[in-house]
Amino acid sequence: MDIAFSRLDDTTARFTLSGTSQPFTNALRRSMIGEVPTLAIDEVRIYDNTSALFDEMLAHRLGLIPIRTDLDCYVPQDRCSCEGAGCDRCSVMYTLSVEGPGIVYSRDLIPQDPRAAPAVEGIPIVKLAKDQKVVLEARAILNKGRVHAKWQPTTTCGYKNYPVIDVSEKCDACGRCVDECPRGILVIKGGRVAVSEGRVEECSLCRLCERACLNTGIGEESAISIKSEESRYIFVVEGDGSLPVHAILEEALKYLKSQSDELFEKIGELSGVTGDEEKNE
Ligand code: SF4
Ligand code: SF4
Ligand SMILES: [Zn+2]
């Protein structure tokens, strides 16, 4: 399997996976969304709330604020020595006290550990009129997106097959497909339609171009054909700021490896051969 990045920074990754299968590609997507732990607020103690929002709504909004997560500093509660009681290793406390008029923002959440501050400072939580007040304490814990969407580290995580666009000799450069393409990636060049230089990955595989060509009365087969490579995929991942995107990818791959190692060992046990013996062969 090959992986080629066209973009990789803290917030976004765009890469092509080649020589792999759809099930593996989808397992990687699901693993990034649901199996990478992050911090999110899970418990709120409200001392005063005279805003227009119900307490439950306020707590829900707090839960969805992305929190910067240092995975070396925190462990999930079910693996913590406090056995779920809540301690510095498995939870972070926040305080918030704001009086109106004004807007309560995510930056108003003051963390006990500055490394676990909200990832984005300017997320509005609630608007307060004069004399309205919100005073609360909150606790964030580490958990996974498969338990609740608030623990998902990604805002976008998807893939598509790599597009293959062919144009046959039947093309008379009428330009109908060029006008129809919503991505604007087709051009007339050398008496035929062609894909703009370097833009083939932008094709959404919508096949509107094929339909436009058939509508010209060209016959039963359009001059342009859209296919996709079965073993090559374009991935786009955007993080919510809780973890850098490369960390999301690394953690997801570690999870897949641990799952396959476990399966390998189980199969070894069932067949009377240990995983280590198999690996050493
Ligand atoms: S499949 Fe859609 S996006 Fe791709 S070239 Fe045709 S019209 Fe454009
Ligand atoms: S609609 Fe068909 S014939 Fe016209 S430019 Fe496109 S591919 Fe060529
Ligand atoms: Zn603990």
C-alpha cells in the first residue's frame, strides 16, 4: 500500500491511498472518527443560569466544544487507577463565570490544566442580556467518538475512488459536457474535450458530463466516460482542533494494528499456534 500526501498540516490532511481495498479504506475512516480518544466535557455543575437557555442545552453546547488533548497526559477513566472516581490523570476541571450583557465564549471556560484549553477560543455558547448570569463548573474526560459524537476528533473524514476520465474519438468538441460539469474541470483542447491540467482529483464522479453527452444524440454510448480505480482512494481529513491531524491518523492506524494483532493471536490460539511463533516464521 502506498500513501502520498498532497497536504498535511495541523488542521487538514489530503492524501491518496493506492494498492488497498475498500474495506481497509473504510476501516481507516471509521477508526479516525470513532476510535481516537479526545477530551470533551461530560459533566456540568450549574450554580447559576439565568440565561435564555435551559441548563441541559447549555451543558450540551459545552460538550461539543473541542478541547486540546495531550494523549501523553491523560488516560480513559476505565483504565485509570482512580477507577472512574475522577482524578488529574483522567479528567480536567473547568470553571466559567460570566455576567451579561454580552456573549459567553469558549474562551471563558478556564481550565485547571492550561494544556487542556478549548481548541477554538471564539465559539459562542450563549448570549446574556443585562443582569443575566452563568456560573458553572465542568469536567472533561477522555473517550471515543463511537461513544458520542462530542469525542470525535474530525469534522470531515471521507474518501472517494480515484477518478478515471476517458474521452473517445467520437468527441466532436461540442462543449456540452464542459458547460455541465459542476467542478469546471473540463476544457476543449486539440479538438476534443480534456481534463484541466492537474485537476482530475477534483472530479466528484457525478457523471453529469456523460448524461450531457448522451443528450447531444451521440448514440448509446457517450464520448466521455467516467470510471474509478478500484484500489486507489482520495482521502480528506479535517480535525476539530483537539488533536493535530497527523496524530489522528497515527492513532487510528495504531488502533487498526492492535485489532489485527489481537485477531492474529486469537486465530493462532484456535489453531494451536501462538501469534509469536507465526510471526517468527
Ligand atoms: S463526473 Fe461530474 S465532476 Fe467529473 S468530469 Fe464529469 S461532470 Fe465533471
Ligand atoms: S458532450 Fe460529448 S461530444 Fe461534446 S465535447 Fe463533451 S464528450 Fe465531446
Ligand atoms: Zn482517574
